[in-house]
Amino acid sequence: MSIISRGFGGRRRESPPDLPPGQYLAHDFPVLSAGPTPRIPLDRWHFTIVTETGEKHTWDWKRFTALPAEEITVDIHCVTKWSKLGTTWKGVAIDTLFEEVESAADYVMAHSYGGYTTNVPLEDLLDGRAWIAYEYDGEPLHPEHGGPARLLIPHLYFWKSAKWVDGFRMMHEDEPGFWEDAGYHMYGDPWREQRYHGD
């Protein structure tokens, strides 16, 4: 005869979240920036892709926000070891922008208002892997989180998701951006803990 009644299973434990190694779960949204927060009026905002041949493709705010947008729910991972799960954004897929751009380059340098830069292989921006996001959690993106628009590349450490993004420069060869030049990893895969050069 069983001494545990049918249906008794003890206290259920929630399974631990699926976090990259070395990360902890954040419930708030920490604000980290390399410099002061720029405030960009929407009538002065623009986004420009400059190809390796010097050809420019530019969108102002009205033209940009008229493009097809997507709602995205993704996990994000900061190199300072916090992760935030199930974040919800709205933005334009990089694939949509590149429908108008011809390039044979393999790399992109993302540029931001305020001078920040970060390098990304082009293949990591395409096939539904990256966006220019302008809403977070149903609201216009706040300046401290990169508004009016930021790059969103959730499969890489969050320093690659450049705040206040204003353009891409196409490159045949990979070059370091701001943090990469200061010793951060050139690629930044959180699942492989690629935080610094040599990782």
C-alpha cells in the first residue's frame, strides 16, 4: 500500500530559464551607455546605408516608419552579464532595408548619433535576425534605451544592438568599432561567452 496519496507530487519548481553561460536574469531593464544620451528630434532623424562603392540610401522618419514593421519578442543578453527574457519590440527588418540596396560587402559598421560604432557581419543582420526597432513594450522607444530607433540583434551581446543608430557603412573587411577597439570581442556570441578578445 502506497503511503503517498495519488496525485501528490510535492511542490513544483519552475525550471530555470534558458540563459547563456555566466548570465543572470534581470527583471528591470538596465541602462548602460558609452556616453551622454543624445536627443534626436524626429524631423531631424535619418538612417543611411552607404555601400562600399559610396552609393547612399537614406530614409527619413516618415519614410522609415511607413515601411512594413514587425512585432518581435526576443531574449536579450548584455555583456555585463544580465539577460532579459521575452522582450517585445516593433521595428523594420534589416531585410526590408536591403531590398533597396545592392552590395557585395560582407561586413557592416553600424553608426550612431553621438559617434558610437559597432561592427557586424552582414549575414547576422539578414534572414529575419535583426531589426531597426522604434517601439519597446508597446511604447515609443525611450532615449535612454536608444530611441527614437536602435539596432536590435538579439542573438549577439547587446552592445552590438547600437542605440540611436543612424546608418550602416558597408565594408569588404571586418573592422573594430568602439567597444571592439577597446578590447571587446569582434563577434560577441553570448552562448560562446565571446566577451573579450581571445574568448
